[in-house]
Amino acid sequence: MTDGSTPASPERPDAASPETSPAGKRPGRETTSTGPGDPASPTAAGGGAGPAGATAGDDGGGSGGGRGLADRDGGGALLLRTFVQNLWAANTVTVTVLAIVLATLIGAVLIIVSDPDVLATWGYFTAQPSDALDASWTVVSEAYANLFKGAVVDPAAVQAWADGTGGWQPVFAPISETLTYTAPLVFTGLAVSLAFRGGLFNIGAQGQATIGVILAALAGFLLPLPPVLHLIVAVLAGALGGAIWGFVPGFLKARTGAHEVITTIMLNYVSFSFLAWIIVQNGIHDPDRTDAISRPVDGSAQLPRLLGSDLRVHLGIVLAVAVTWAVGWLLNRSTFGFELRAVGANPDAARTAGIGVGRTYVLVMVIAGALSGLGGANMVLGTTATALTPLVVAQIGFDGILVALLGRVKPWGVALAALLFGALQAGGNRMQSYASISLELVTVLQALIVIFIAAPALVKAIFGLRAARAARLSTSMAKGW
């Protein structure tokens, strides 16, 4: 035939024209031998006729099967190498863990320096180094061992319970103390992180918690209500007090553009003074006391304890977990959460898209204030205190800022950061009592952890982490500022 087409060769019935074959590929089998020098050829793999020369497509145990096994082994090694590289990269988990390690190491140095007896052994280190090393190890290990025993579990208590010489309460006492300190920090940390996500820097969590603790206490000993209803009303009163105190800076930001940092700081001072004033008022002040303290909260308004009267952990930790889930749902599943994140990312673009930026600012601060108010209510309705005092709120609002930063302004990250801070607080109390280590050292540890968390480039440089994700870390911390 002379039509210009080339018929298929009878020796190669599977051949096809270039027009019908994919570019760069031969039809039929994916890999074909082109000669002894081709890596895909059986002879290049060291095989000939028979099973030893089976091709890669065979299921036999020839060279093809060996090559497949080698490929699988190489893939496993590659997977392991990739896992190690990703593990030793500047990601959130690695930086957080290494920041804690660095803070612990620096804390060990501070423990050594603060002990005059141990420090004296370093004066003759060159003559007898074992004295300095042994003394340093003893004081540091004892301090951190007591930190662990006071925050997590005491092995001696577990052994006593197992032997029948002790009860179960001492076994769960450390974790009970940790959870007791954790609960209010979860609320204030969520308050700060939620405002961050909306583009606001809420410095007023301390003041909002103060107003919340005032209203919760007033509802707790002024309202004669039945037990369950009394507790609900007191908790809601605390949330309402914080919401009111959060509404003020949110409204000023939306209507006048007043910076929330300035207004919340000033409102903190107002709340402190209001607490000091209201404690000594008639009907509020405890008539049986001469110092500045209010009447105690009624038992019907107190959060019930979860593990009996001997352990302090109360229902507040369960409420904290529920609120953490609710905030996570609000941010990631609700329409308001989308608007909040859009305003926090770019308020001008959000306004162009039809989102009410001013309304969002107000709602964000109201919700954040309510969360801080719940944290304050935990302080007076739980087991930390049962009456108003000038220091009843402690520093949970300011610690909430650290918790939010450590938790990367993510709800569950905030909860875990609050758990860490609660453990440091609970363990620090035992460390001070049993190892004679100043409780201020725990505050130093907290500050160091946050410093290293906020400076991922520093952690990356110290440990030689891969820089693939360091830039993303540094920018994530800037969101909401």
C-alpha cells in the first residue's frame, strides 16, 4: 500500500505509531532492556536465564525481587531520615520542648549559684572538681525531684499505697494541686488568645478577672438561693462582671479608635482600687475580722470538689475543658469565628468584604472579658479562697498572657500551657518547702520558657535546627499584636 502509513511489524505486534504513544514512553511494559549497559536489563542486574535472571516484573526471587526488596529497604531508610529531619526542624513542638529544656538548664545554673554552700565548692574546683560536681548535682536533682513530686506524683506515696501503709489521697494530691492552679489560667489564657486572634492585645485580663471575682463573691454570700441554682448564678455573675469590664475597651476601640492596650491597663488599676474599696464596706466586710477581708462565700455557691474533701481539685477544671472546646468551636466552626479571624488578619480587607469590624471588636472583648471573669470566679468559688481579699486574684490575668503566648494562641495549646504553668506552681511550693529553693525561681523558669518560645530563631541557632519552618513560627507570634 502506498497511502503513506507504515503497517505494524509482524514481529512486534504491540508496536504503535508515535502519534498514538505517550511522549517519552514505549508502549507495553514500563521498563525494557536496551542492552547490557542498560540498568534495567537483566544482565546489568547480574542475571541471566532462569530464576536468577528474572525480570523486575516477576514475583520470583531473582534479581528483580532482590531489587524490589532493596527499594523497600531504601524507602524505609528514607522515611526514617525524613522523620528525623522533620523532628529536628524549627517546628512548634520542637521549639517548645527545647525552650523548656533550655529554661530547665538555666534554672539549674541559678539553683547552683543561689546556694552558698554549693557555690563555695566551686572555689577550689581545680583542686578537687568532684566536690563541686557532686554538690551541684545533689542540689539540682533534689530541687527538680521535689518539683516533680509536687506537680505530678510522689513515688513514695505510690509505694505506701501499694504496701497498704498509706491511703490513695497522697498519690493524687500533686496532680490535684496542679489542676487547681491550672483551671483559672485556662480561662485567662483563652481570654488573651481570643483577643489576639481578633487583632487585639488584651492586657486587661487581670482587671476583668478582678471584677469577675467581685461579682461572683457578692452573689455567693448576698443571694439566698438553693445550692445548684446558687452556684450557677455565682458563676454567671463572675462571667458577667468580666464581660462588662471587657465591653468598655472594646466599645472605645470601635467608636473612638482608642488603643486597647492603654484602656485595659488603666481599667486594671480601676478594678484594683474598686476591690480594695468594696471589701471594707458595711455588709461586705467580715464583721468578725479587723483586716481587709469580706464575708465568706456560702457553701451552696462553691464549686464541688471532684476527689473528696481532702483534695482541692474542683469542678472548675471540668468547666475549663468544656470552655476550651467551646472556644475552639467558636474560632474554627462558627461564622463569628471566621469574621473574627478575618478582622485579626486584615481589618481593612474584612471591612471591604462587609464584615462589621467595630462590632467584631466589641464582641471579641466582651467574650474575652467573660472568660477572664470565669477565671476570677474560680478563685473565690473554688478552693483557692472563699472570701474577697486584696490579693484574691493573684496574678492569673498577667500569667494568662504568658499562657497564651506559650500556647501559640490556640485553644488546646493554651490549655496545655496552663497545665504546665499549674504544674510549675504546684511543684514550686514543694520545692520551696523541701529543698529550700525560692519560689521566685519558678517565676524565672516561666519567664525563660516564654522568652525562648517568643524567640524561635534563638532556639534554632542554639540547637542548629533546620530553618525550614522558623520563619512561619516567628510570624505566627506576631498575629494579633
